[in-house]
Amino acid sequence: MRLTLNLFFKTKLKSMQFPATSIEDYISQIPEERQVVFKKLFDTITENLPKGFQKGVSYGMVGWDVPLETFPAGYHCTPGSPLPFMGLASQKNFIALYHMGIYAKPELLDWFVAEFPKHSKRKLDMGKSCIRFKKMDEIPFELIAELSKKMNVDEWISIYETQFKK
């Protein structure tokens, strides 16, 4: 798991590039027909994440990180930067939600995969941590709210340190 999580961080996060200096700037640059849904998804996550994560723009998407004040070691692939946790990006054909905890904790992935059909008629379109939403009117906001509540800052730091402890 250590090598694959390391590879994920180095490739996936850095490959999603969208120039923006703020969350508002990012949202204003995505297609107009997606902005309301994207903002609702962003707000759903923000309102349900446990305290301690900070929101912002990094790696070309909006996201939530563990601030350096909480975890001074930061992200090992980009020294001096906060530890990424979740990201939200507007891609050409879908909105992508990246959840590093779902990738690093198999029990959380299993829970999400089992719950998804209870909240959506669509087949789950997912990569290692990337959940793709192609139909804007079929995003399971309640499920995403529950997923957002499932991991706090301390648990994410613990999982991250376990995977990367040298």
C-alpha cells in the first residue's frame, strides 16, 4: 500500500491542473451550467467535514487539506505544503471528487461502494480515489455528506504517517 499511495499522490494530484487563485475564481472558470451543482457539492463537503481541515485551491482544484499548523511535516511530495485530503475538480466530461481517505482505508471504500447503490440509480464510476459524476442532476449529495463525516484530521494524519513512516 505504501508504494501505491505514494504513486497516487505524485501522479493524480499533480495531474489535475486548473489555474485559479481562490475558490470563487475556480468556480467562476468552470462551465456555467455546472457552477450551481459544483458549488452545492463544495458546500455539502465543507459543511460536513470534521473541524480541522482547511479549504483552498491547490493542485489545480479546490480542496481540503490538513494545515501545516496541525501537521508541520506537511505533504512529503511537496515539502512545506499542507497535507491534501479531498479535492473537487471540474473535468471535461464530469465533476471529480478525490478522497484520499477512501483510497488509503479499505473499510471506508467498502462502505462507500456498498452505500452508493442506495443513493443512486447510476453505476458507480470510480477510480482509486476519484469518484466521477457525469450527470449533474444525479449527484448523491446525502451520501457525499456522510462520506465527508467519516474521517477526521487525526485519523487522516495517522493513516498518512503509517503509510509513509520511514
